[in-house]
Amino acid sequence: MGRVRVRLTFPETLVPRPLIYELGHRFQVVTNIRRAHVEEHVGWVVLELDGEEDEIEHGLVWTRSLGVRVDPVTADVVEG
């Protein structure tokens, strides 16, 4: 099992789409939102993904293929 934290930045066309829900259902990963900011034209979320490393990677490849920017997060985000 692995755990990865990433920041997903959504273009305006994808803001209304439930991508985090889809990610958790298409791939064997558990999603945990650590921080987010969503507006009408842009949105971002710091997301923690738990699961097998290959499932996490496949999920992130799928997310990028939709036009979402995926950046690694290395600092602690909202603990406790």
C-alpha cells in the first residue's frame, strides 16, 4: 500500500465535474481531501490517495489525460 499527496488544479471546463468521486470509483484508491479552493472558473484541491502504487499511478495518469494539472505535495497539509 502506498500514500501520495498531490495538488490537482482544474481548468474551468472541469470545475463542475465530480472528478474526485470518479477517481475513487474508477480506481482502487481511497481519496481524502486535505485542502481545497473552488470558484466558478478555477479550482484546486490537495488530495491524499491511498492504495496500491500502480492503482494510484493509473488514476493520476487518467486525471492528467482529462486536462487536470497534477503536482506533488511534500509539505504537511492540515493535520489534526
